[in-house]
Amino acid sequence: MNNNDVTGTLDTMIIGGGQAGLALGYYLKQQNRNFLILDENPRTGDAWRQRWDSLRVFTPAKYDGLPGAPFPADPLDFPTKDDLAGYLEGYPARFDLPVLHSVRVERLRREGDRFIASSNGRRWEAHNAVVATGTTQAPKMPGFAAELWPSVVQLHSSEYRNPGQLQPGPVLVVGLGNSGAEIGLEVCRTHPTLVSGTPTAELPVRHGRTAARYAFPVVRFLGLHVLTLNTPIGRKVAPVFKSHAEPLIRTKTKHLAAAGVRLVPRVAGVDSGMPILADGTRVEVSNVIWCTGFKDDFGWIDPEMLDGGALPRQWRGVALDSPGLFFLGQRFLYSEVSDTLPGISRDARYLAGKISVPVTRESAASAI
């Protein structure tokens, strides 16, 4: 179909053309639904292409496929980010999914029983709207970053591609999550490197093919079936998982130390143009890479559909107070793996079933 000529009212519009939007599109296509996926990127898979050059997926290929299309690689291999981007790019054509690219939705609002999405003077309307924009919407950096000397090269992890972007001299990587550990290990080969922060935990096995064969099936089972909002332990740990970085998976603190990376306390502020650590130490660096994560950005959604600017009351992605509004791909939306490929696929299948029922306030509330 020519997605540039969509007219009339859609059954469902999916805002976000990454793995979450594509997985849901697959299930809606199976139901012969009238839907459209709006993707802000020029190409499907760009969200992965735009990450740092050496990134490899943390999960083995046997868990990296979307519904209906196993990932085309050795099941125990860990694909590169470009491998995954290429796989995602071929997915819409394989299943004839309607995707419209280079559309950044500027506003989503409700008019009567319909949702209206607008972008650059264009608009689309649908009976259902699914927000599938993922967990990397807006880079998060501390306000005091602006106080560093202009001579210091600053990059957020979303902007970092390779060490060639850095100037000579020491590098401070701020944040000891997976991105901070991976980037810190890479840049230490060419620059003196400090990594600040404390990991929340570390995967207790060595990452690799053996872990893919024996440990990852256990981790996947726990994430899919034990750590969910349907279990007491899942409800207990959900706030922790939402507010803390994930455990270190591939690169551990011992790997950083062995490579000569200096591990230092968290960055507390800026003193005379240079970072100051929580212990009061001022560090002289030429580059800072902020691996400080992302924050939600729902400012384009009408406030009446949100909860103080945040995700509204929902159950498994079904908004309980805004019939016809759905969310997909958010951190711990239903389970610990809701923002990963295995969890997204299951959540998408569930939402596709809920979207197919008549959209009323009563049917939304019945989701619980």
C-alpha cells in the first residue's frame, strides 16, 4: 500500500516503528486489521544503527527474533547492532506491514471517540492509539554538565560512536551500567579512562556461548514468568528495576580493572570547570561520556491522557482511564523483560487481543 496516501479513520495507529511497533503490527496483520505504524526514523532499524559502532546485543540470536521470523544466525551467537538493524528493516516487507517513515508525532490528542496524531501539518486519526516509542526517548544528563569547561568534549552515550570522536587526554565515563562498562572498556584502549559509579549487580556467570546455552534460558524464564506484575516477588521488585540500572551482563568491574580502567565514585558536580566526585576529588579530564540513561518523554501526549506527565494507570499496556490508548515496550510494563525482544513479543500478542475487543471504558477496566 502507499502509506503516504492513507485517508479516513484507521482502526489502530502505532506510534513507534522499532521492535515493539513491528511485533504488534505482525499480530494486527494476522487479524486483517486496518492499521499504520508511524516511525520517526528514515529507515526501520535506525534506533539500533545509531548506537555505538562496536555494540553487540546482550541476548543470543535464538531470543532476538520477532514473531513469525526467527533471527537468521547461529542461535548461540550475539548479533551486532547492525545485524539487528538489518533484520528489523526486512521485517515489514516480509509481512507487508504498513510503515510510514520520517514521521515524528508532535501531538497525540483525543477528539470524541478517536485519537488524532499530528506531525508537520499532517494528521492521522484512529479508534485506537498505541505508544510504542521505547525506553530511549530522551537522553538524561545532570544540569551541572553545562558547567564543564567548553574545551571538554561531552557526549551522551546516544551520541557516542567510537573513540575517534574523542580528543587526546583522559576520559571520564559517567555511569556504571552496561553502556558505561562497555564504552569504558573500549575507550581505555586509546585513552586513560575513569569510570564513575557503582553497579547495581553483575550477572553471576561469564557472558558467551556457554551462558547462552545454559544460563540465558533460566534468566529468560525468570524474566518472562516469575518477575511479573502477576506475582508477589515481581510486584515487589518492579519499582527497583524501573529506577535502577540493569545488572552488568558482559563487561564486569573486574574486566575494567584488568584493562587499566580506574573506577571512581559517582560524579557529584563541577568545580572550576572540571568534574568533582562524591569524595570531593576534582578530576582533570579532556572528555566526558555521559552513560546516564534516558528518561520518558510523553510531552507530545495530551496531559489529560497521562498521570502527571508520566505513564497513566494501565495493566499490561492497556490504559485504564483512557479507552483505546495502549502502551508497549516500556520498562517493566508487565514483566522484567517487557522492554526486550522476548518480552515485547509476548506483550504485543496480549495487546493485539485487547485491541480487538470493543473499546469502552468498561472493557479497558476489565483488563484487570
